[in-house]
Amino acid sequence: VVAVEGTEADFLDNSADPGIGIDWIDESFVPGPEWQTGVYGFGYDTRTAPPSAHDLISTYVPDFTRSVYTRVTFTVDDAAAVRNVYIGADYDDGVAAWINGVEVYRSSQMPGGDPQWDTPVNLHESSNGSEPDYSPVIDISAVGVPLLNPGNNLVAIGVWNSDPANSD
């Protein structure tokens, strides 16, 4: 298990073009000083009454954030022994994930092509529950397992907001 609630990650919240295109997903990318360290779940919610995502957020990003990029490194001692890789996400509004620079998942709210900081996405509401709802958990083993290296690996996950002026 790599990127779950409470896992520390480097992140960049984007309310303007950070000027890095899609490079941030690559293993060789070195995050600059504008990147911060936080803990999953990332987000914001200005609503105070239920339903609200407050219980799901550990690291707050500013209002009017269009996208959030996260990066987590992890170690695999024996990559040949890994049989399965799964992804589940509780997100608002679109999400995509990469392992070692290769896309392994994209939610249906995301358009095709290389996502940019301000890629328009369709609406999708997070669970807004007191605990994250990662369902459905999706088996990405066919694409994910062959990407794993013995030693260090990178998971890059981006989340896009359909309207940065909305409440969450």
C-alpha cells in the first residue's frame, strides 16, 4: 500500500500555470521550492455543514485551486514477487495516476491526452464521508506490475477540479 490516507507526499497546488507541463510525473523530475510536503487527503472545502469533505482532508490547499499534483516514492525489494496493483480514489472531480512516469489510471471525468494544470474535467463528487470511500477499487495489475522496479519507484497522482470557484 503506497498512497493512502495519512501517507506523506510532495505536492503542488495549481491556481496558475506552474510551467512544468506533464514533466512532474517523471522519475527524474526534481520538485522545486514551490512544492510542499503534506499528507493524503489533499483538498479544500468551504462548506461547514454536511455534506462536507472536511473529514477527508488532512492537507488543505487554497481556494480556487484548479489541480493538485502529488508524488510519492516507495521501495520494492523484489519486483518479481509483486502480483497485483490496485487503485482506489475518493476524489472531486477528476483523477489520474502514473507509476514511474507511465499512466496507469484515468477517471472517466478526465479527457484524453496529456493533462495540463487547468485541464477541464466533468463533475464528480467525493464521498464527503467521515472516512474515505475508495470504491470501486480497480485492478491495474496488467499495466502496473511490469512498471515496478526493484528499489525506488514513483507514484504520481493528479486531481483536477471542474470549477476552481466552487466550494470544494
